[in-house]
Amino acid sequence: MGKQINIALAALILAITTLTGCAEQKQEQPNIIIIMADDLGYGDLSCYGSAFINTPNLDNMAREGMKFTDFHSNGPVCSPTRAALLTGKYQQRVGIDGVVTAKHHRDKGLATSEKTFAESVKEAGYVTGMFGKWHVGYQKEFNPINQGFDEYIGYVAGNVDYHSHIDQAGYEDWWYGDTIKNEKGYSTDLITKHSIDFIKRHKDEPFLLYVPHEAPHGPYQGRNSKAERTIGWQNGAKQKVDMSDEELQALYKEMVEVMDEGIGKIIATLKELNLDKKTFVFFCSDNGASRKIGSNGGLKGYKSNLWEGGHRVSAIAWYPGKIAPGQVNDQTILTMDLYPTIMDLVGVKKTEGLDGISAKDHIIAGKELPERDLFWGYIGRKAIRQGDWKLILRSKTAKPLLYNLKDDIQENNNVADQHPEMVAAMLEKLNAWEKDVNQSLK
């Protein structure tokens, strides 16, 4: 009898220990928040040198965490970068190599056969939410609800009127899940409100929150601006109301600062709920500032081209207790690296076939990233980054341009003629990459 009791007692202790261990393991799973600005230039935050725009909350995140100086969007425009973020792959590999427009691509989208980071973390028991801009598919089949997100409120187009939530082609575009349901309010504030609500409702379970803001993408509207678009309105992406450069600058400044205010509210919510030390927050932009407005911090180029100003963007990682404060990171990292980084943080087995690499040990422990070649491509333009060297091919017939970014960050001095062997080798790699990613779609 005594032996049976001892055996039963040992089994009970083992069960309790196992359950406790599982509970501890679950508690150790960090929450994940990815915040993406839209068309924010490298120099548009005060912590990146802006003397015009005040971003105290993002500045504080940088002081308490890590600021990146060599972080790049996968594409120089919206949709490709978002596809790369979601899948951890070069966007060309998943068929989203250009902008998915409201007017011309309403049947195009990210295939549901592609596994997103939201689907991966759900396998680890996470609840997932997304509030804001989607822009990788208009039809219901491409909706975030069908791509791993348990909750979604936002818009699927490239941009909407910040007040009426009408897209560029005149369609109503504010969704609750896969159902159109318009909502009164300024889109930036609505995105913040729903994000905070999600955090509060899921504070007792591991969660992943994706917050892709509309700001500061056009139409350029502040909290008190009047709605410009109505259902059926069609005027391309042009803003109907003419305004002076000073008025445009003031609106742009307000749009970035309202976004910063909302990010501050999200961070404050984490601290109030004692979630700050168990939450990894990453902020970045989807591409550089446009030609019309915004600052790329002295970098050459702007949104839609492959100069540094088109894809080198501001980025900040924040994870109190894990990331030492006040760090400046100069390693080359791309948007697609966030997927495997998230998987590493969560402790999920890496999805096969990713192009991105995990930066978790690098960000948290300072471990060096492996050397690798990186590539960009957009409407016939291509570029390769090899260490400090960058080669740009502006068209099939154009001569290649070669720059040493360490000595020439503004890409003013083309040294291709001085390094013909390097140019030939980099072109060979670029062509091989293009063939590889396009082969994936066949």
C-alpha cells in the first residue's frame, strides 16, 4: 500500500511540476508588437535628426532601446515591403513585386497558401490582431482574417481618406474582419484605439499585434481637416484641395506627431499593465519619404526608386530588460528579417523557405549577423548590396552604377569604371537572384 501511495505521490508531483513548467514557459513567451509607418522618411523623426517634427515617444523608445541606422524596407513602395514582412521572403517570390492598386489590381493579392508570421505564432498559442493598412489584396479571400489574424479592423487599400475612409477609386474601405463597417473617426486615432483595446483584452495571454499606420501617407489630412472623398469619388491619388507648401508641411508634421502620440499611448498601456518587460516592440517605415513631402535625412532619392532614400528607413527595437538602452545598431537588416526574428523570440520552429534571417541574438545579445548579399527590385530597376558596396541597375540597357556606401552614403560618386571585376561579379549575382525569385512563381 505504502509503495502505491509513494508512486501515486511521485506521479502527482511530476504532473504538478510539468504543469508549472508549462505555465512558466507560457509566461516567458514575449508579446510581439510590430508598428509600421507609411511613407515616413529616414529623417522624419526627431531622433533621426528632424528639427521640424517632434516625436518624443519614438525618441524615448530609441533611448530605452535600439535605434537602427542601416535598416531597409524590402521595397521602395508599400505593397512589396508588406508582402516581405508578412512572409519573410523576397516579395518577388510571392508575386507582390509592385503596388497593388485600388483601381487596377482589385483581383490581385497575397496567396493564402503563403504562410504569414501571424499563422506561425498562432501555432505557439498566440492570439493575433491587426489594425490598420493591409494593401496586399482587396478581395475577401485575401483579407487578414484569412491570413492568420484573429482580429482585424482597418483598410485594405493603399490609402483612404482619413475621415470618410474612402479609397482612391471611390470605394468605402473600412473593415471589421471581412465585412465593410465604416466607423467615425480619424484613421490614425482609430488604429491606436483598437490596438490599445486589443492589448487590454488579451493582457493575460501571449499576443501578436500588427499596427500598420496610414500616416504620414497622403491624402494629407489632420484631425480637423474635412473629408475629401465620398463614395464614387475618383480622382486618382491626387488631393482635391490645393494648399500652400506651408500648409502641407504643417499637416505632414501633425500627421507624424499624431502617430507618435498614439505609439506613446500603446507603450504607456504596456507599462500600466506591467507588460512592458515581456513585450518586444519594433517600429519601422515601409519605404522612404515621397518626392512631394517628407525628409530622407540627406539620402539620395525618395519613395519608388532604389537610391538609399527610397528604402533606407528609420527603425527602433524596444524590449525593456532584454535590449540594453541607448544602443545604435549599424548592421544591415531588411523588413523580411522580422518574420524569422519573431519566430526566434516566440520559440517556434522556423518556417522553411524564408529569405530573411533572425536578428534576435544580434539585437538582444550582440551576436554578429552572417555576411550575405541583399537585393532589391522594382519595375525593371535592380540593386544588390554586398557589404559596403551597392550596385544599381536602372534598366536593362543602362550602365551599372557602383557606390561604396561607407565612404559615399549619398551615392554621389559612381566608381563602376574603377572596379570592373567587382561590377561583373555583382551583376552575375543579381541576375541569378532575379532568376531564382521569379522561378518560384512558376
